[in-house]
Amino acid sequence: MIDLRDNWRLVLLALFIFASVFALFAPGVGGGAPDAGANASAVEQGGGGPTNLQYGLELSGGTRMRAPVNGVTAEGVQIPQGTQADAVQRQVAGNLSAADLGDVNVRFTNTSTTVEAFSENVTADELGAALDAAGYEYETVRPGVTDQTRTDIVRILKDKISRAGLSGGQVQQVSTANGGDFVVIEMPNVNQSEVETLVTERGQVQVVATFPSDNQSANGTEYRRVPLLTQGDFRSVGTAQDTRGTGPHVPLTLNDEAAQEYTRAMNEYGFTSSEGIYACRRTADNPGYCLQTVVDGDVVYSADMSDGLAESLRNAAARGDSVNNFFMTTTNMSQARELQIHLQAGALPASLNMDEGTAYYLAPSLAEEFKLYSLITGLIAAVAVTVVVFLRYGDPKVAAPMLVTALSEVLILLGFAAAIRLPMDLSHIAGFIAVIGTGVDDLIIIADEVMSEGEVNSSRVFQSRFRKAFWVIGAAAATTIIAMSPLAVLSLGDLQGFAIITILGVLVGVLITRPAYGDILRSLLTDK
């Protein structure tokens, strides 16, 4: 009968192995199902097969993009105390011919104030001239945007990827040695055009009212275009759906302020009158009364005012109330799902400059070959270690537990990767192979130290020798962690994944598998 008090490390190892097997093979482990509005083709990305492991770009195929952010930034801007940011935005945007109000951002910090212009057509000289014309002094104007803007872009892109149901996608900031700042997007199992559609557009959504103005010209009726609603006006965003009579649409709930303004505008601009109901003619020269859904400046749908909605708006205005529920319609379900993603994730503050970026696509067939070669490499490493260990000791009582313990370390790491849905790439595979090598190396140190001074006569002698060996491998582990830590925290591409797996492997070894191997060796080599 095993003594649990003396062999608690073995029990702990068994629990971790059980949890890892559960994480690897139990259905539904490692994250929830994709959103209901996700693309059907994107439901299962990077996973599949008998395990819950997720595969990254190099093992499943897909697209990687790296691009800087469009924009220029003025730093050290001197703005009088008490001046509101929106007032500065209006002044600067009014002095820029290639930018509108949404392209200008003012950011106040404890140290300085920055003004950013996100239009790709605005140069540093033009932003400086706009600030001069507005009467604001500044220290420097440079190409690029602030760190906070890039952080916001990364957050929104991650949200877009998540809401699109594209598991395994990664977005991060990277900096080059020459001072360049880039946003890097990796999307397993997704072709390049899909990624460009999702992440290179800003996703600015507006509802614009187009209607006849009171002014008449020699060419006929003049029309006004008034933006009514944007992303910030919606309290909740429903799931894209296609119903009979409505067509593809996204159901929305307006916040109270936006609902009141929308109700007022519809009545004031004549949309609820007999002339405005069902009066959207959708022609460029004579559009009539149209509610247009506009994404990044492009009209994706023009809708009529129905008589039912017009009556609701008239009654709400008469009561001093408002209509909060709203449908944003599109021409097809693909547009509706994309619209839902933009509304839920928000608009990007700036677009990515793909002209100065890079993009490549890795075919899934080639990625499958990488996966096969990785498996073969791992098996070769395990067999090589097995042969060396048996040649070194020639005693199955020492060698067999050593190999089982080292492989259990890899199993625990695989379970951890499955549980957190870590997208596995070649760098992670290299880390697993390194873990096998360093793990067996430490176990050999333990075995040699325990057996080097002759026969082990008692548990007390064994524990004394084991402690000496454990101090050695503990110091080696600390050195490895310190050496790998910069690679793990810096954005150095594949080196980061290798470092993270190596550090995790060292921690699992020192805290779980090495002590458990000590218990196994003690029970095999001692009688008391």
C-alpha cells in the first residue's frame, strides 16, 4: 500500500497528468463555441483531430500580415488650459483638406499633449501647418501614431477576430531595431483576402439620412446628407439574421440620447411624412428619402422608411418619447455579419498601411507537412534519449522511470496548451524538444548523484544525496529562466514561443516531475 504522506509528489504528478489528459481529449475544453454570427467556414480554426490542441499559422496554414499604422503625430502640443479636446479636433480637422473630424485625435497625458491625424493622405508638414493655423504651438511632428493608439488597434482587432469566430488568431505590436512600429496579425486557416477584409478596414459605421433640401437649383432638387448614428449610439447589438419581410439585418437598441435625436430627425427631415414613406429611389442624382448604411465611407445599403416605423416615430414624437429599437439592413448575410462585427468591436482609430507592410499566405497542405515532420522529429528525439539513457545505466529500474517522467512533462505542457488554446507553431515544438532534453539531463544528474557514492542503504541517505542534486538542477533552472525571460517578454517573433515553452517546462520539471522522479527512485533503490 502506497504511503500518501511520503509519496505526495507522485500523487501530485498523477493529478497533473490526469488534468492534462482531460484538457487534451475532453470535448469542449479550452474555450467556448464561436459566436452565433461567425462565418460557418471559420467555426473550427487550427484545431480538429482527436485532441483539443490548436495549431498556429505554421502548422495549419493561413495568413500573416505586418503593417504600420497610417497617421502622423504632433507631440508637445501647447493647448490652453480648459480647452476641450473636441474643440481642438474641430479646429485641426477644419484646417486639413484630406481629413475629417473622425481622423483627428487629441490625447492629454500627464507629461504632454499629442494630436494625431489618421488619414493616410495627411503628411507631417500638413499637420504642422494645421496646428499653426489653429494657433497651437508644438514641439515635433513625426510620422506614425502613439503607443496608446496602437494598443487600441490591437485590442479592437483581437475583438473582431474573436467575434468572427476565428480561433487561433493573434494580434500584437512589434518594434524593429531601426525604430519602426508595426501591428502583426496571424490568422490560421484563413486566406489573405478574408484577413484583409476583416483587419485592414477601419470599420466606421454610420447611418446617414439622405433627403431633399428646401433649396432648389437650376439642375433640380438639391439633397442633404446628415449622419445620424455611429457606433457609440447603440446600447446593444444583436445577432445578424435574415427574416422574411426584413431581409438580412442587424437588430440594434439605441441609447436614450441617440434615440431622441433619431426620432426628432426623422420627423423634422420629412421621413415620416407621406412624401418620405417608401420614397428611397436609390439613384445617385435623385435618391429620394433614404436611410443609408455606410461602412468606411461606402454605402452598403439604402433603406426606405416603412409606414409602420413612420407611425411609431410620429406617435413617439407626439408623446415626447423616442423609438429605441432599430434595424440596420444590408444586401446579404455576409455584409450583415461583417456589420455586426464592426458594431460590436468598434471602429479602428486608424487603418493599417499595407503599402508599407508585408503579407504572406501559407498553404494548409504545406503546413500539414510541417506538422508531420514535427511529429517525426519529436519521436526521433524521444528514441535518441531512450537509447542514450539505457546505454548509460543498463538498469531498467533507473532508466524507465526517467523516460516516463520526462515524457509526462511534455504531456503536462500539451495539456496546458490545450486548456488555454495556445496556437501551436514550430517554435513551440522546438521548445517541447528542448524540454525533453533538459528534463532528462536533470534526471541524469539526480540519478548520478544518488548512485555515485555506492549503494543507497536507507531513505535518509537517499534524501541527503537527492537534496544535493536538487540544488544543482534548481540553480540550473533559475539560470535558464533568467536567460529566457527577455525572449519571453520581448516581441521577437518565433523566439518568444520557444522561450515561453522552455520556461514553462523548466518550472513544471522543478516543481512537479523532478521531485516525483525522486520518490520513484527512492522506492526502487531503498528498502527502508
